[in-house]
Amino acid sequence: MDLELTDDQLELRASINAVLAKECPPSLARAITETGASTAALWATFVDLGWPALTVPDRFGGIGLGAIEAAVLSEELGRTLAATPLLATVTQFIPLVIACGDEQQQARWLGAVARGECRGSAAIAEATGSFDPSHTQATAVAAGAGWVLSGRKRFAFAANETDAIACTVAIDGAPRIVIVDTAAVTVTQMHAIDFTRSHCDVVLDGVIIADDQVLSNNAPHAIADALQHATLGVALETVGVCNSIYEITLEYVKQREQFGVPIGSFQAVKHKFADLVIALERARSIGYYAALCVAEHDDRRHIAVAAAKAAAGDAQRALAKEGIQLHGGIGYTWEHDMHLYVKRAKSNEQLFGTAAMHRAAIADLLNV
């Protein structure tokens, strides 16, 4: 297993970074938070660059890259608090369709994604907040040539900005994936601490779908394998957010002076930054190791992804706390951008399992 990014992957990172630095500055995240500014122009840019098609197989018109490239994209999106449905499309919707759909179903939805005609999301969690598909209470009941849905999903990423949503429902007591048109369901934006990204309730009650909207692969592991990509996407995005918190805070302590010298010259502050570097690089390293395991379908991938989400949770806890405290009083204000990053990091910690939940999952996987 090669643990170094290839030249092509490094070039991809550099190109994504350059585009996002120009098109998605902190002022855009602030405008979304304060005025609900539209991200339509940003999404159009992503489509022009082919980013939604990054992991769509080439036989459906996509670029055909894999989990490592999706991890690179996720981290860079986190650096800039990008607010479009791109993360949900690439790391949630596409993997679920690939894992659970047959060839015709994949061609239908993945082809639309590749052409820039479909933005996707996933609706997995329900009232308990669990992202474990075995906890699904929403149902689909056969009715003539179609299915009638019932139930309510929660925490769907940017569902109000998408065209299709991959939902878990129970059919004969087992979780399955169905694709619903966003226009056919009731989508309500939730009130959340992170205003730079919408999280939505999706009400399925009474919605009728055709038989071909029920993805055909009902293997028990199919949904779980696809959700590895979703969990990893959130983990790497959190790493990107934490990296920005680190860089902003480092620049601040170089400029802020006390007793006539920068506070970054104080030994106690240097010790804090040493700890932050360790937490950040640990989370990044484990995240990319997990991406490699997923890309190669390695038997260790479930443990690796759980470790990546746990490490990302540890990193955000340390970076968010010190990022605010090292800024002093200004770090607590609305006027400073720090709260935008901290809120994204804290929000991500709750999605697809907290650090504590993933540590418990690792213990179960290791039988300890």
C-alpha cells in the first residue's frame, strides 16, 4: 500500500485549492450566514470544472477517480467552508448509487450527475440521530407498480439544494436505498449552528415512487460500504476546516503583541501549537490511510474509517478550543471569521457518528 499521494493527486489538490481560494473566500461563507446568499454561481463553476463527476465511472461519462481523490476534494472543501451540495453528491449520493444500484440505475443517475444535471444528497438518519441503516424506521410498501413511502429523515446535507435524495427505508424489515425526486418530498431546512451549510428534514409520508427507484442491490453490506465514503468525506472535510483554523490562528499569534513582542514567541503558546500540529497531522494521516483502505477494498477499511472519524473529532475539539482562546476576546465575536470554522467543525462532529461512537465501533470490530 503506497501511502504517498501521486503527482496527479497532488496536482488535483493544487488545482482545487487555487479555484476555491478565488471562488469561495471567507466573505462568501459570511454572506451565506448573514444574508442567505446564493451558491448557484459557485455550483455552476464546479460543474464547468467537472468536479461532481470526479468519482463517477467513466462508462457513465464521469472522470472515474476514486476514494483518495474524493478525500482530497473533501479536505479542500473544508478549508474554504464550501457550501454547495458537492460534498454530499460526491461522497454520499454517488457511492450509494454505485453500491446499491444495477447498471441501468447507475446509468440513469450517475450519468445525470456527470452531465451536471443532478445534484444529490443522502437521507440516512432519523429522529434518534443515528446514521446506522439498521435503525431505519421509514418504510416503503408495495402498491401496484410502485411503492408508497412513509417516515421522516433528518440531517440530510443540502437536501433543499438537490435534485435527488438517496434515502434509507425498510422493506420487509431490511434497509434498502430508494431514490426520490426532491420536488416530490417535503424538505425543511433545520435550524443548526452551522449556517454555512443547510441540514434538512425530509418528510416521505405518502410519496409514491416507481419500482425502478428502489435500488436493486439488497446485500446487507452494500449500504454500509457506501456509507464508509460518506463518513470519510465528513472526516476529511473536518481536517480541512481544522487546517484553516490552525493557519488563521498561527497568523494571528505572529501579529498580536503583548509586552512588545508577538504572543507566538511565548513558550506556552509554542507548546500549544506543537500539540495542535500533532492533532491535525494525526487526523490527516489516518484519514488518507482510511481512503487508501477504501480505495483498495482492504479488509481493514471499516476500522480505518472509524479511526479517521474519531481522529477528526479529536482534532476539531483541540483546534476549535485553542483557535478561539488564542485569539483572546476577538475570537468570541461575530465580526471575526473564527466562529464560522468552529461551527462547521462542531457540526461535522455530530454527523455520521461522533468520535466516541466510532471508538465504540472499533472496539466492537476488534472484539475487545
